[in-house]
Amino acid sequence: MTQEEQSMAEIANILKQTFHHTTRKAAEQSLQVHESRPDFAYLLLQISSNENAEQVVRYAAMVHFKNTVKKYWSGTTGPVPDETKNLIKENILRLMIGVPPRIQAQLAEAVTIIAREDFPERWPGLMDQLVGSLSDTNYENNLGVLQIAHAVTKRWRDQYRSDELWSEILFVMERFNQPFLEVFKYTDTLIDRMKEQRNGKALKVLFQTLNIIIKLFYSLNSQDLPDFYEENLGVFMPLFQKYLQFKDELLESDSPEEAGELEKLKTGICDILTLFTTRYEEFFNTLPEFVSTVWELLTTVGPEPKYDTFVSRAIGFLTSVGRQARHRGLFLEANVLKSIIERIVIPNLRLREVDLELLEDDPMEFVRRDLEGGDHESRRRSASDLIRILRDLCEGETTQLCSEYVAECLKSYQEDRQKWVDKDCAVNLYMALAGSYSSQKVGAVDTNTFLNVLDFFTHNVVEDLTSAVGSQEEVSANNVHPILKVDAVKFFYTFRTKLDKSQLLAMFPALVDSLAVRDDAAQSGKINPERTMLATYYAVCIDRLLMMRKDRQPLFSPEDISTFARPLLQNLFSSIEKLAVGATDMRPGSASTGELVMKLGENDFLMKAVMRTIMTAKGALSPHVGMVIEWQSRILEHVMTHAGNPRFSHYLFESIAALIKFTCKPPSGSEALNKVEQSLFPHFIRICEQDMGEFLPYVFQVWALMLEMHPGDEVPDAYKFVISPVLQPRLWESSGNVPALVRLLKAYLAKSGNTVAKDGQLVQILGIFKKLITSRQHEGHGYELLTATFLAVPISDME
């Protein structure tokens, strides 16, 4: 066994140990030691390509390779030697072609990072190597080659124009354009042949290749329309039209959830159509034909989730066409407009059974898709965007047609309250129609001149906002379906600018009361998805109300909310804790329970509302510091055990910092500061002892803030033990710790400048400064620390 093979076996064994909790810590430390090896990245690459190694080890090696490249390739924090870089670049294409798809995906990310740093100046042979590797007989080989080309070019999509970028694009175009067109036509020919032979396995690989081709086409044209592609639109566009209409059961996904290669291909083509509509419309002569094709597809596509992304992008294409003055006539005929609303908009606005199943199974994911979109495309959001464009095109006609449907749906619900889906559709259609633009900070900034929003709110929304909540199964005249309650809350905060301050304040007690956890679901160990959903939307509503500003000043003062700040925080904290308890007790030992605990017990929307309430109430919370910090301490303890949602953790620590900032100011805040320190110090010490890296920057910042709040020029005894570990090099290795550590040292220096030299700490502080200024990323922090040192430490000690 060669020395290289021995090293590979040793690293592979360490990687394997990272999967076992008893050996993970030691294995991770061993990997950190091996990172200093000049050939470490290359050895990881070799392990990932070793067919005899376990798949989990190969994948782990590739993930570590990608992370090593990301961390060290640029050379700012410990470069990979040029010899190793050259070895990697010489072998990476061969490996990309031969490894499994899961590893290919990670390798493609690494190639993107390498290309950003080295291509084309220090990797000039890449494109020639790629072109030379394309085959007219081996389509599986072509898939790997094209994936590398995609990894190189996809970063063009979001880059700013520059001479350097244009030079790179020209370099690629000169070498790649014609071979790219030929491989597209060759792949198309093979697809026809394999379709005729009914070779499903080959078709799947060919459509994977075609999907990469579509992504490449988008990237190659993302900055400008090159002459080559303008001249060959007559070749490309008919192929796009062909595959938009392509049907074959061999390629359709068997899963109702996961999109297959054919669905992904049509989605990618819609992205290209949108690009050409918004950027190169004057060259897009076949646009009307594509509108007809996409239109027809949208009226025939099924409701299954696997089509959601395609539907969203297809509607997005129609929306982009509606923005182009030259093609608005495609929508203006009365029958056409009516057909779009009835056959495309309304079906995609209505809730489906699968949406309600998602609410039952994963309420937080249901909420995120509605509020944020996330990684999952929303049919409802896309349909709403299309309605707004149609309104801009012909406000009167669109308003009339949509209002008729709204009235019809409301009448259906009034006749039978079990038909709540109709009212849900009506309210969401009305919101899309009434507000042409909406933002989180201000809500709807422009409303439809043909609609009376306040009248609709009074007659159709207020009742749902104030009624008791029923269940999904039981809806009566005395209660309202939880989805309709959510619609009412969303309507209220979307059009909040139409109400004056007194009207908004009048709604706060109802919102606070609605947040109270009254059911016994948490105690019984059952998760109530409707409770989770409602609590989240109430929290979002409160957050957005408290964000409102007038004349660049907050609309609500501490005095405005002082009377209900305490019950509001109690109900928010209670919702966070009760939902976590309910999730924890559900099906003990279940593998899925832990994930659900994280999602329900770490609802970042609720914690964000806590943060916003504290930031608005400010000093009005001084009498309630003990109650607030006790809740925050309990939740922090939970997060330390069930960490997983970084946004929740961020808002938690921000809320803690806000509480300290506004209630612990000296001299009146000394008692409050003492309560906060007693609650937080045990948790902070545990975080440091157990090296919980994701929390350390927050801990150091909060420690610094508390130390700054102490009056006088002496460091309290409780903080003296903190400084010794802070001066150790290990903590400064993580770049995320640096800003917080610098702030903590500055706070310490401000109170101990006269003693740091005699305590032997000055040399260590100056050593940290020296380390920081060697990094471009942290050079500013280094000089910030040096300035604080000069201001605090006597000159005689500095000498």
C-alpha cells in the first residue's frame, strides 16, 4: 500500500467515525488536524471517487472536499498549494463523469467555487477539455460534462456586468457555442429514437441531460443575447416548443409529490420564455405561439404538488407577457380575460386537499409556503400576481369579472358554512384584486379605485376576525373555520394602512386574547396544527403592526402598548412553550418527532413577535423584567437541547439583547441587570463548556452588552473568568466569533485598562490584533481592537 493509499484509508476511517455519536467529536478534531496537510483536499477527492469505499463515506468525503475548497481555495485563510490545485483541476472532469448523482451535485458546487477563483486565467484549458470530452455515442458521459459547464456558467446569472465578466463570457462562447448546439440536436435525435424504442432508462438519462442543456442555455443568455443564439433562435425555439408539448408516460413521475424529469424540463423552458420576454422581447417573434401553448398546458395540468413549480413558472411567464405593452392585446378581449380568470387564476387560488393535508402533517411548512414561498413554489402567489397584472391592463373589466366570482363564492358560503373553501378563495381573490403592491413593512400601498376595501372588511372579514374558532371538521353559525380566521388576520394586516392609529390599537386586545393557549392539546400530548397556524399568523400580524411608522418614526410608542405588553408577551411565550411541549410528548421514540419538535417548538414567527414587542415597549417593561427573562431562560434551555432553527435562535438572542438594552441601563437598571445575569450565566457557561458553536457569537455579544451596562470602572468578579478563555487562539479561528469577541474585549478594556498589563493580558491582546490584520475579512476588527487598547491602557504600560 502506497503512502497516499494509507492516508486515504486513514481519512476515510475518520470520516466513518463522524457518523457515530461516541466518536464524532474526536473524529471532527482529527479532521481539523488533517486540514493542514497540503494534499488534504486532493485525498478527499480521491476518496469520493473510490468505488470500493462505502457510499456514506464517499459522500462525506465530497462534502468535506466542497467545504475545504470553499474555505481555503482563495488563499485568504490558509491556501491549498498550487500543486494540489493543479492535481484537482486535472482530475475533476474525470471524477464528475464517473461518480453517482448525489456526489455529482456536491462536486458541481465545488467546481463553481473553483471556477469563480481560477477560471479562465488559471484554468484556461477547462473549456477545451469539456468540448473534447463531449461524445456523439455516450450520452451518459455528456451528462457529466455538461454539469461541469453548468457549474461554471450559472454564476453569471446574478453577477454585475464588468469587463472581466464579458471577457470570461467571450472566452466561453468562442469555444462552447457550436458544440453546445450540436449536443442539443444530438440529444433531441436520441430522444426520438429511444422514445420509438420505448427505452425508459435511456430516456431518463437523456432528459436529465436535456434539463442541464436548458439550464446552460439560460445561463449563456442571462447577461445578454449573443449573436450566435440570436442567429440560431430558429433552431432553439422550435425545440423548446416541442418539449413543452412533449408527453410520454415513461417520463412521468410516479409520485404525486416529486416532479419528474419531464416536469422539470417544462419548468426550465418557462424560465427561458420569461427571460426572453423580459430581456429580449424584440427578438422573440414566436412569443404568441408560446403563450397559447403555456395557456393550454395550464388548463390541463393536474392539481398534484409535483406540478406546482411548473404551474408557478408558467403563470409567471404569462405575467411577464402582460407587462409588455406590445403584447397586452393578447389579454384584452373579454372572452380571453374571462377564460384566464376562470380556467387559470381561480383553480390555482383555491385550496386543495393536499394543502389541508400539509396543514395537518406539518403546520409550520404550510405557514412558510404561504408567507414566504421558500423553496416550494406557490400556485396561489403566482395566480395573485397574474391578477394584479390583469388589473393593471384593464382595471375595470378585471374588477368586474373577479367581483362577480367573489360575490358568487360568498353567497355559496352564506348558504352553507361547510363550503368555507369558497369564502377562502373569495377573500384571497379580493386581496389580490384590491392591493396592487404589498410589503411587509407597510402592507398594501395602493388599492383598487373600483373597490371599497373598508366596506368589504366590515361586512365580510370582521366577523371572522372576532368569532370563535371551530375545527376543520366542525363549523357552525357560532364559530369560523381556522383557515377563514387566518384569511381575516391576513386581510387586516395587509390593509392596515387604511385604518387609523386608534382603530389599530382597538384591535390589539383581541389579538392578544386570541394568542392565549386555552385548549388542552399540549397537556394531552397531541399537536394541534390549527393552533400552531393561528398562533403564527397572530404573531405575524402583531409584528407587522408594531413595525408601522409615520413620518419615519414608530407609529406605536412604549406608552401605547404598555397596558397589554405583559399579557402579550406571556401569551407569545406560552404559545412557544405549549406547542413545544405538545410536540415533545407526541409518540415518544418516533423518528419524526424530533424534527416536529424543532419546527413547532422553534416557531421563529412567534419569537420575532416577542423581539418586536420588547423593542417597542422598551422601558415600559422594566417592572416585568423578571417574568420576561424567566421565559427567555427557559426557552434558551430548550433551544440548547433541540437546536435546529437558526432564525428562532437569532430572534431569541435579539430579544434578550433588547431587554437588557432598554431595561438594564444604570443606575435604575441595576436590579434588573442582576436578575438577567442570574438567569443567563448558567446557560452561557454551559454553551461555552460544550462548545455550541452556533450560539457562541450571540453569547459573547450579550456578555459584552451586560458588561457595558455595569457602572464604574471595574470588571465584576462574575466576568473575570470569561476573559481568560476569550484570549485563547481557538475561539478566534471561527470567523463568526470575531466581531462578538472584539466587542467583548472592548467592553473589558474599557473597565480594566489599568490592569491588563500587570495581569499579563496585554501581550495576548496585541497578539490577537496581529492575527486579525493578516485577514482582509477581519482587518477592520483588528484596528478596532487596537484603538480600544490605546484608549484604555496607559501609555506607560504600552511601552
